[in-house]
Amino acid sequence: MIDLTELAAREPDPAPGTLNSLGFAKPPSETRVVAAMSGGVDSSVVAALLAAQGYDVIGITLQLYDHGAAIEKKGACCAGQDIHDARNVADQIGIPHYVLDYESRFKEQVMEDFADTYLSGATPIPCIRCNQTVKFSDLLRTAKDLGADCLATGHYIRRTDGDLNPELHRAADASRDQSYFLFATTAEQLEYVRFPLGDLPKTQVRELADHFALPVAAKPDSQDICFVPEGSYAKVVEKLRPGSGRGGEIVHLDGRVLGEHQGVIHYTIGQRRGLGVATGEPLFVVKIDAPARRVIVGPREALLTAGLTMEELNWLGDGTLEDACARGEPALVRVRSTREPAPGRLGLHNGHPAVWFNNPEEGVARGQASVLYDAEGSTRILGGGFIASTIAADERLR
């Protein structure tokens, strides 16, 4: 059990040459940290904890969209009330706080990509795009412009100093681990980013929020995608791409036309509910042919996938990705944020980096992430990429 009083206490200036809690060989008072503050409990605790330990903390909140006009949703991050909450926390703990208008960047780099990916028949993950672009690219540059030694966030993931370079590891609290959404953090970014909550369970983070008497201590966690109201992805896509809800056919794998749909944006691989067709057998979405506006359905076994190819790869393992693929390096592979990693190996498929599963996986969707973990039982993240194509166990889907 971690002693909260000890953890939250001001860290004494270390002896010359020793490292402070963030890994710098200088006193906390001489270490400038930009704390990314979304207005939620986790990021607020990070700012309060570092301020209490004596670091020179600057709080920054990103306004990512017009909460009142563009998306009417309560309980999301980075807009409206959340900016107000972040400012209140900064005032209470006595640190400077700035709000940066990243609305146009967020729309271009995250929301537009979200819409286009859905229209292509793939299933996007905007939280990964946001971390890739706005947070760990644009915000990181801003932190460096402010002369900060590092950027600290409230993510549940761990950064450790490896033998050669910093390593990325799953959070100590497996139920809060966010490694699936952070696999694209590059080696260069890992040199600069810190994750103070990686070793803490959520219960103790809540206790720290009470310990610091933060005004957000009882605030619920944000749910779903921040700019998607009530989980209605299709409504957002239609708003960004008017006319995108064009209908088409629902087709069985055997070629039978079973019915019509109101747009491929309403479907994702593995979906069973809401198909609007019945044949007396359980049917699942097994493929989306966006150019032809066809949703292809079939039995559950048609979802089985032997492997996948990846794009936009980020490699954090030892050596090079090319060497790892050439030698067929074993890895644990996670293809959905809610699914446990499955054993597999790296390799090539038609000259492209690929993952081959030891046992076929079900419902692997193009556009989702394929996140790679050490196969030897450690918590290390080896990197990953976005799923570019699937290699079906059933040759009919090749």
C-alpha cells in the first residue's frame, strides 16, 4: 500500500548527481513540467502531485472543439465545463494555467480522419489519432517552447529506463491500462513524456484527489469518444460528410441479396445486432465493401482471421522491425481495446509487415490497432500499427 502522505509530500531537493522522481539530475524546483490538464480527475491529480513535490509546473488545457455548438455532449473532455474545472484546479494548487485553442487542428487531424476512415469501410480509433497528433506532437512542441524538461499526462501507462532507451510498459492497474491507445508513442517522444500515474491503481488516484481536496475529486470519468454524442458515430460522420449515409445492399457471402442498408457508416466488422435481415441463422458483418456500398454478412466462422498486415508502424522493441519480422519474433497481439492480447508472431505477407496468430482471431477490423507486447510475460509494449488488411482463415475472404 502506498503512503499517500509520503507520495504527496514535497520532494526534498536531491543530492547533486542523483535523479529526482521524474528522472532528472537536478532539484524538482529547477525542473519545469508541463502538465496536460483535461479537467478530469487523473490529469488534475498529476498536476497537484507534481506541484506538491516541488516541481515548476505549468498547466495546459487544450480546447479541442466547440462543446456548446458543434457537439452537444456532457461529461466529455477538453471543452466547456472541463476547461473551467482545469482552471479551478490550477488556481487551487497555485500553478499557472493556459488554455490553447487547438480546435482547427483537432478537427483536421482527428475528426476529419474519423469520418474518412468510416467512409472507407474501416473502423477508426480517434483517441489514438488524438494522442498521435494533437497531444504528443503539437502539445509536446508547445511544452518544449515553454522550456519544459518534460510533458506529464494522466494516462495509465508506464515509462521505464531500459538498457538502451526508454521503454513503454503496461500500467500496474491492468483494469485501467491505456497501452492500446498509446502504442504509437515514438521512442523520441518517450524521451520527453512522463506518466506519473502508471504505478497507481485508480482507487488511490481518487484518494489523492481527496487528499488534495481537488474540486474535481468526485467527478466521474469521461466515457466514449469525446466528440461523439451518445455513441452515435454515424451522426457525427453525416455532420462532417453530408450525404455520407447513402444506402446499398446487404449481401450474404453466398451471393444472396438479403436486404438494404442506410449507409456503410452504420456497420463494423463483427457486428450482429441491428442488421435488419433474417435468414434463420445468426449473421455477422464479415466485410464492408465501401466503394460498392455493400455490407457482406455471413456465419460466425467467417470472422476467423489467421493474420493481418499493418501500416503506420511504430516499433519500440529491440533492434529493428525488419529484423523482428524476418526472424518471426513471437509477440502477444491485441486487436481490440477490450480484448486480451493473443499469442502470435511477426512476419511478412506480400512484402508487408504482418502478424500471424497462433490460433485464428475473430472480428479483426481494418482501421483498428494491432498492438504488440512482449511474449515472454513482461509488461513491455513492442509497438504496433493500424490494421491495413486481414488474412482470413477462410479462403473465401482473401
